[in-house]
Amino acid sequence: MATGGCHCGAVRFEVELPDEPVEAWHCNCSICSTTGYLHIFVPHEQFTLLEGREALQSYRFGTRAAEHLFCRHCGTKSFYQPRSHPEAWSVHAKCLDTEIRLDVVEFDGRNWEKNRAAMDAGEGDG
């Protein structure tokens, strides 16, 4: 188990992670490149929000399929519901309490539809 949360501590969570190295996506879409977000996808049943449900603020853009959740106090997005993995949360690797060894996969989110289709067909990396 690993724990993590936002900068101010209002949002806290616990996740069950696979053995290290843990796969993490580095995406170049507009929001990920702006925030430096590093995605670890965790199935919903392996994620527990411990504190801070009332501190979460939702933001949607573009297709509105993803629900970005920010702490309304400090502005940190420590996890969110991505459109790429509707069965999982995306946890920000940099918001975990302990550093873990990562296997970083590049994902071209600027061309999301094309690259997601290639991944689904087994033609590309993350």
C-alpha cells in the first residue's frame, strides 16, 4: 500500500500499487504538460479516498469525458478520473508520500484519438 495526497494535506488517499517499477504515463496534452502530471493508473477497487471529499473541485474541458479533481484549498490535482482508463483513477506519481521506481511511458496526448486507437490496436507504447 502507498499513501498520498495534495500539497496542503486536505486530500488524502491510499492505493494498492503493483510491484516496482510501476508504469507511469508522461503525457504531452495541454493540461498534463502544464502541470507536469505523471499518471499511475489504479483500478477503482485499489484506491481509497481517506480524507477530503469535500475539498475536491471538479474541472472538465474538451470532450468533458475526464473529470479533473483539484483540492480547492491548494490547487493540487493528486488524482482524477481519466477518459483513457474509465475503470481506474489516475494518481499523480509526484503526490505519493514515498518515491517509487517508475517505468515511464510517453503518450502523445496532443493527438489523443489517433494514439489511443493505435494503443487499442496494439501498435504503440503508452
